[in-house]
Amino acid sequence: MKSLVLAEKPSVARDLAKVLGCTSKKKHYIEGPQYIITWALGHLIELKMPEDYDHKYKTWKMEDLPIIPEKMELKVIKQTFPQYKGIEQLAKRNDIKDLIIATDAGREGELVARWIIKKIRWKKPVKRLWISSYTDRAVKEGFRQLKPAKQYDALYQSAVCRAEADWLIGLNVTRALTTKFDDPLSAGRVQTPTLGMIIKQEKEIQSFVPKEYWTVHIRAGSLEAEWENRGEKRIFSKEKAQGIVDKAASQEAVIKAVDRKEKSEQQPLPYDLTELQRDANRRFGFSAKKTSNVLQGLYEYHKVVTYPRTDSRYLTTDLTATMADRLQALRAAYKDEVQPVLKQKVKVLAPRVFNNQKVTDHHAIIPTEQPVRLGDLSPDEMKLFDLIAKRFLTLFYPAYKYETLRVTVEASGETFLAKETTVIEEGFKVLTKQQDTERNVKSLQHLKPGQKIKIEGSRLQDHLTEAPPRFTESDLLARMEKYGLGTPATRADIIEKLLSSQVIDRVDNRLFPTPKGKQLIDLVNDELKSPELTAKWEAELEAIAREKGNPDQFLQNIRKQTKRLVNEVKTSDKSYKAHNITGTKCPECSSLMKEIKGRDGRVLVCSNRECNFRRRKDPKLSNRRCPQCHKKVEIHKGKAGMYFQCRPCNLVEKAENRKKAVNKREERQLLKKYSNDESFGNSLADALKAAMKDDK
């Protein structure tokens, strides 16, 4: 008898097959002596759409809302139906004794597997593989310690509640807004409060009025000090500031106090997903989505980092025994950094990182025991892995120690302050080279209390108060985390959804609302804008996953809320004006066209939702680069055929007819056609030569 193993992706299935000795590859599975490994393609099953319950819902009408099925039903996703049928056929085999869930060890991974199991009506035992990395060692250990699937029933219930809540509220409010105001307007329990935070920041920026202020500075030998009064350095009266400058000029000052304090900065904890996304955004300008995608490759393909979608920055105590192996895996790539640690017998100098109570489903993201070859990584993968590896290595280095020196100076009754920091021990900061070289300058060390010094110069410096900056993705992720909006696994997709629905835009790594977004937030129900309410929902979902919440009660409340939110939209007296309507008429229905921003340029689409006409406004960009300015060139079709044009350089180049690449099927046909011809060998190269000769 064999076990049926259900992985989330084909790539993971191949990795499991290699470890479990499965070598017989079929279209929908890989079979071995003990295991048959099959896979989903992400989700194979989804909640039915309104038109699946009743065909009339295919047309969006306000009178049909809210759509609240008595029981939410599942359906097979059309695009992945063949793979589902393959799993369904496997489930009927008599030589299979049980099923092992090997999808991602998290809420969504649990949902992927459970919906498939439910749809195929599986009746045999179910076990769960729960691992944090896909190294051979982790997989073997995980299969030795399989858990009963029942242990994760609460996690599945939480996932179902999340999916149904998003369907009920998101779908109904989106349909209500779209039909009421006759424009595609999307709303949801996480995306709407996230948009609200961006717009609130924008309002603060727009209402900001800069104010002029001044600071006063004095110089006495090596001492540079700044005026300060009870922690305030800014002076909003120029006359007052000038008066202080005049009083201090060429006066004798007295050192009132010299305060020395030794301080230390603890090693930073390893990354969770949100902190890594924020750091990658700050340092490399990566979007949250890009970080997630690159990280998934490091985890799934290269197997050099642990499970990525974690919300914990701590490690479990059982990982202590694996630290030496993880360091050995880094040794080749980080020889200079690892060597001192190995000499100290792999001692973790930040023991607070081991805390079982602060680890939920998965521990922090750290390197695995798989040896890393930096040459195998892409430039983006290398950047991200370097962050993770060096953050991990800081655990084995001492704390950063420094001394702060605070000198208080009094001149003509006014107080001035000078500060200096001196490094005592670089500690973990030697890894990232973040220490400030100026900290080693000991310019104030000779000063003593009561000492008199001559002021050699005083000056006034003017400034303007600055408006709060627009959010970067790093800032927005921090706010989302603070209010509990979404999970580490979903926040990147929420930001991308806001961008794709054109309610926010991204310019130079800063996010700002579009005219559509500003109008939408005014139309949406106040209740749905509140980050506190959405955070409450997320807390309830987390409680359900921990067996401390009631899923039935949660969904009952969501249904009541859906009715209330839709009714508010129906009775709303607010107005909306599409900001992107053009004067161009649709050639099919004569409605005015709207201009939208697509991935590769602007597109004109018909404003009539029942008409699907669309056409490109901007010329299509090709992947070819201009030889002069290196920007992507436009591709056009003229009387003489296809040609490329670079607008900035006005360079035009005719497109050459490139030979079409031969696919696998054509390769086999060519081999079959020419393999019996005595004048040619049986190799593919000879077959292709023969085909090219025939074409001539």
C-alpha cells in the first residue's frame, strides 16, 4: 500500500520525489515504491461565483444585492481542471492507504489541500507534513514525524472564514459601488482601510503649511554646540534667535556638565517576512511583491532559506543544535564572517532569540543547512540572501558598545549642547559596516566641568518645517502591521491590487492616491475604511486558528455586516465622476472611452460596461533597446512592414524576420521525418539542417 502526497506546486513535488525515491514520472504525478506524489497548481478549487448559483447574476444589478448564498459551495477552477481530474483518478486507486498534505505549512496552504480533499470526497486517513524548509534533511525528518491532519482543523476553519468573508464583503460592496456609480470600483475588508491610510497621509501633506524657524550654533576650538532649551532646538522668532547669537558672540562660556554614559545595542533579531520586505524596499527599492517572489525562489528552488511567510522573529530552542550546520553551509560564501564564529565554538551571543512562546506556526527566516553557492543566485536573489545571512550571523557576534558624551555649555545665561559618540566595541556592526566613522573622533574628551572656554564664533541657521513624506512600501507595510491589516503572506498582494485597480500610483518608490482613489474613499462605507475594524477581524481569524474563536459566529456577523454595507451604498446620495473619461467615442457603441494605465502603456476602454471594446493609445513597447539611449523602443506596423522607433532619439529600424523557434513537438516531427533518410544522421541537429534545406 502507498501514501498519496499532495504538494502545492510541481517544483515542490519534484523535490519531494527526489528525497522519497519516486522516479516513475507521469503526467499528473510521480510514483515510487512507497509514495505517489501529486500537486496542485496553486489553488485548484475556489468558491463558486454568483453566476454559478444563478445565471442572472452574470449581469450586475443593484436589485440583486446583497448576494448571500445559504451555503457557500466550491467549484473546480476551469484552467486547472485537468490536474484536478488527475488527482481525482489517483484517489480512486485501491493501493492507496492514506493522504499526506504537503502544501505550504500555513493558512492558505491548508486551504489549498483541504478544498481538494473535500471536492474529491476523500474518506481515508489524512496526515500533515509540517516543515519550515525543503532541504533533504528537513523533508526526511518531516516524513518521520508526520502529524494527524485533525491537529490543523482550526487553521483550516480560519482559512475558510477568511475566504468567505472576503467573498461576501468584497464581492457585494464592489458590485454595489460599481453599479451605483457606473465605474469599476473595488472595495474590500483589507484593501479599503489600506487605501484610507494612504489618503489620510496625502491630506496631511496637502494641508501642510511650512513654517520658518532658526537654530543657533556656537564654536569654541574643537567644540561645536547648539542652543537648546528643555529639549527644544527650534526657535520660531528670528528676533529671539538673533538676540541669542548676539549675546553669545565673543563671550566666555562655562562647561556646566560633562555626562558620559556607556551604552550597548543588542544584536537585531532575524527577519520575519514584513521586516524583510521593509528592509529590501529601503535598501534596494524592491516592492513587497518582488521581495516575496525572490524569497520564494530562495526557499523553494535553491532551498537556502527557511519558510518565508512567517510573522515571527524568534527561533525555537530545538534549533540550537542546528546552528553549527547552518554556519558550515555559509562558510564558503562568507568565509571572513564565519571563521571567527567557528573559532568560538559556534556560541550564540544573542540567547534571547530562542523563545518558544514567541514562535507561532513558523520561526524567523534564517539560512538552511543547504550549502549556498552565490554564483547560482541571480543578482536580486543574492541581495536578499545577503540580508538574511548577515542578519543571522549577527546572532554570533557581540553587542555593539559605545560611549555617549554630552557636554552642557552656558554662555550669557543661554544653554548650548554638544554631543559625541565613541565606539568601544564594533560587535555585530562589523558585518554590515553601519558604524559611523566620526564616532571615533575624540574632540570633546578633554573638557571638564567648570572649565572656561572662549567662544570664537556664533551663527544663525534658518530652516523650514517639512511636510510628512508620502509612504514608501516600507512605511505602508509598517502601518499595515501596526493595525493588523492582512497577514505577512497577503500584504504584498493587497498593495499590488490597489495599484492594478488604479486607486494608487507608485512614483520613485513613493505611493500616492489617484483621483479615482480619492473619490472611492469618500464613497465607501465609513465602517469599511476603519483599520481598527479590519484589525479586529484579523484578530478573530487568528483566534479561530488557535481554537479560541467561534467560526460560525464570525461568519454570521460577516453576513449581517454585508447586508448593512450594501444597504448603505444603495441609499447613498453621494456622486462620482470618472476622472479618466476622454472625448473619444467607442466605434462599436458610441459611448465615451476611458483612458487607463496598462502594464505597457495607456489603453482606451469603452465606458459602457456591457461593451468590451478596447484599443491601445500608446504604441506597444518591445523588448529591444535603443543603441543610443538604451530605452525600450516602440514597435509599429507600416506599409513596408514592422519597424522599431525610439521617440527620444527619433531612431527608426526595420524589424528583421526572425526564424521561429522550434518547439518540442516540431522537434519530434522533424526527427521522425528525416531519421530514415540515409543521407542524414539521426541527430536533432542533422534533422534541423535538413528542414532548413527544404525551406529553401
